[in-house]
Amino acid sequence: MNAFLAELGKQLVTRWTVALMVPGALFAGAVVLAHVLGHHHATELQALPTWLDGVTGAGGPGALLITAAAFLLGAAAAGLTAQSVGVFAAWTWSLSPAGPVLRRLAGWRRRRWEQADAEVAEAERALLADTADAALRARARRAIARRAAVCLVEPERPTWIGDRLHAADVRVHRSYGIDLAAAWPRLWLVLADEVRGELTAVQERCALAARLAGWGILYAALGAFWWPALVIGVGTLLTARYRARLAIAVYTDLVEATVDLHGRELAVQLGLPCPGRLTAEIGEQITAIVRKDGVVPHSRRAVPAEPSQRPRSLPHP
């Protein structure tokens, strides 16, 4: 047991060091540069040795030790702060369009999707007139890809990530009548360990992207005192945006695939007869069981769900 605890402690320290202390030390160094150089001498690094000699020279080894300890504490504090800011950033991913700014963003996304949807309909009409035309088929594929790039269903959220999470809800609900948010904890319990491992791994990728966004926000804020930090912050935020989108896309695809492959197993575990593939009728019975509110929604395989009966939200990564 002692050996196990010692090894566990080593792994936790290693992960904590890599995840927080190393980037925290880099940020603490950037804070020092901002303090010493400022905006006017932002790239004059030759001023650093002079400043360090002034800090350590007056107090001797004791001052150097105190400075090193303060640096490490600052690095740890920066890591914890970035983690907290990352949690806040992840919370903003699935905000509802409440307030004028978020409503305008959601409306702008909806108008983009409707325009792309109209192009898809026009391409499909042209393709019906001449199904043998390869150029028309390519045009239809491009139009569908442009619409999917905005959202897989009609957008309702102010951000791409929020709509991608919402789209998984809607697609599962339309196909199977399952309230994904309510059914997910039960579905998780029937999954094999390897499936849980895949989902957990991509959830960690989502968390890493959120933490990277936290670092980007901290560097951008530091840019008020040292302009190179603003450049670093913007680059970090763009990288975090790309990684978050990629991770969320993989996560939602895996969640939908989990329902496709293991939804029938959930129905059987709940005592519902499901001799063949999972159907919308069986899915609605699953929803009635897991929600426990007496509401049995009708199947919505071809039309959007009513707002009062839509799934609440996809389980957060």
C-alpha cells in the first residue's frame, strides 16, 4: 500500500507540475518582464541582469532565496488562476442567447445558416433536374459542407461550440426521442471500460483547451503592462479556439456514436423490449423513465422539437 501511495503521489506531482507549474513559471517570468521593461523598453532584455543584480545584491543569498520562493509561489498562483479562468471559459461555451449581445450573435449565426440552407435547397433542386451532372453533385456537396460548418442543425446558441453541443442533443432526440441529458448518466453506467476511456480522454482534451484559453486570457490582460504579452495572449487564444472546436467536435461525435451503438443496451437494462434496432418509440419510453416527470414527448424525427420538450443540454465535457 505504501508503495502504491508513493507512486500515486509521484504521478500526481508530475501531472500537476506539467499542467500548472511549467506554464505558470513562464507566466511568472512574463510578469517579471512586464515589471522591469514595461511598454517603452519591451524588448530591451539587457536590462534584466541589472535588475536581478539590484534585487539580489543588496540582501545576499537570503534575498536570492526569498526571490526564488516568491517566483515559485507566483508560478503556482498563476497556474491555479489560469485553471479557474479556464473553467469560466468552458462555462461560456454553452451560454443561452440571453441579453442583447448574445441574442445578436445567435441571430447572426442563424442568418448564416439559413443562407447556407437556401443554397443547399437550390443545389438540390438543380440536381433533381439533372442527376447525372457531376458539377451539380459537387456543388451540392459544397453547399452541404458550408451549412454544416455553421451548424449541423438550425443554430440557437451564440457560439459555434454551444451550437455543436446543442446539435448533438437535437440529433439524438430527433432520431431516437431520447432526452440525452437525462439519459446520459444511465447510459454511462452500462458502457464498457474501454468506451468510457475513449470518452474520458476526449473530455480531458476539452479541459486542456479550456485551460489554454485561461492562459490566453491571463496573457492578454498582462498585455496592458507589456505589449508582447498581448501578442502571446492573442496567439494562445486562437490556438485554444482551434483545439476546443476540434475536441468538442470529436466529443459530440463520440456521444452520438455511443447512443447509436449502446442505446439499445440501455433500453434492455431499463426493462424495455428491444429485439431489433433502437426506435423512436422505445427512445421515448427511455425518456419517460429517466426524466420521471410524466411527460412522454412525441417523436420528432423530421421536425424540430418544441422548446419546452427539447433536451436540456448535452453532458459537459
